[in-house]
Amino acid sequence: MLGSLTHISIPLGDITTVAATFMTEYGIASYDAAHAASAIAAGAEAIVTIDTAVALLPSSLLTVYTDRSRLASCRSKRPR
């Protein structure tokens, strides 16, 4: 599957500090923090997810795209 997609390998050591910061400053669980930090390390400006916890990050870090059923929850969590 990876052969048919553009992908970037992000070593865990490259994101641990950023992920830890996301966990302590924004209260995001470790797996969500690792996904968000990986997206940023890859140069992404946005993330597509059904997990609304990523919305706890400031919009200046990542734009969050989610499905309609989770939109209200994301908006309520998003810092202003």
C-alpha cells in the first residue's frame, strides 16, 4: 500500500520533544500528540482525523479536517 502513496518516514526521536510539549501544554493524549507532531515534522499544514482531541492544538499549528458528526466537538475544543 505504501508503494502507491506518497509517504514520509518520521523517526520517533525527531518528534518526541514536540509530542511531549503537546501533551503537557494542550492536554493531548500521547498517540494524538505523536500524530500531530509527525504531521508538523513532515511539513503538513493540516491533518485529517476523526479524533477530536487534535482540535485542542492552536489552529496556527495545524488545520483540522474532520467529518460532519465531529465538527461541533472540534469547534468547542479549539482554542480561540
